[in-house]
Amino acid sequence: MSYTITDCCNGCGACMRLCPVDAIAGEKKEKHRIVEELCIDCGACGRICPEGAVIDSDGQVCSMIKRSQWSKPRFDEKLCASCNICIDACPVGCIGLSKAASEKNPYGYPFLRDEKACIGCGFCADECPVGAVAMA
């Protein structure tokens, strides 16, 4: 089950502008809706909604969180295998790969290259096979 928008929606469009997969539809000042088939359950719509009009996939009402307080990925280079899975998992493309630091590691490491674009979904941390990504 994807996220859903309740009748509390005032049609401000904040969720629609932020959704990385264009899964939210609606007209300004009218209740919006989430297209279940497109929703990736990132939760950004619930964190940005000023009206508390979004219900998560567990049926809980989401609370607005200031964007500056959203969790961001932190990368542990000691654990990182430079596999790029975190980069591929990011729906907004805000993770980059640093240039190789030395001949010892010719692959480089992931880093948050565009902090403002990050939606705090945590997909990078969820998909990391070695636990090198933590949301903080």
C-alpha cells in the first residue's frame, strides 16, 4: 500500500512539487491524490505537507518536518565497498562518487553532492549491502 492523501488536503501542491516520481496529481486548491502504481514510498510528501494530510503505508498520519531537519545520508568510508548501489538507489540523484583518493582505492567513495535535493528517503542506507550508509 502506498501513501495516501486525506480530505485535509488544501491543494497547496507542496507534495506534488517534491515527489521524485511525479506520483501526485491534482489541481491547485483541490484535494490531491497519490497514484499508487507510481508511488515509491519515499515519504517526502508526508514530511513536506503543512496540513498533515498524508497517511503513510502503515496508516499513520505523517507530520510535517522542517526540511533542514530531514535525515541525510552519512557514509563510512571504512565500511564502503565502492559498489555504487547507494547512488543507483537514490530517486533524486543527489549522491555522487568522489574521485579516487589513492592508488589503494581507485574507485572513490559516495558523498552527498546535492544536500538540498536530498529528500531523506533512506533508500541509500536501506540498499547498502555493507551498512556503510546511515541516516542522521
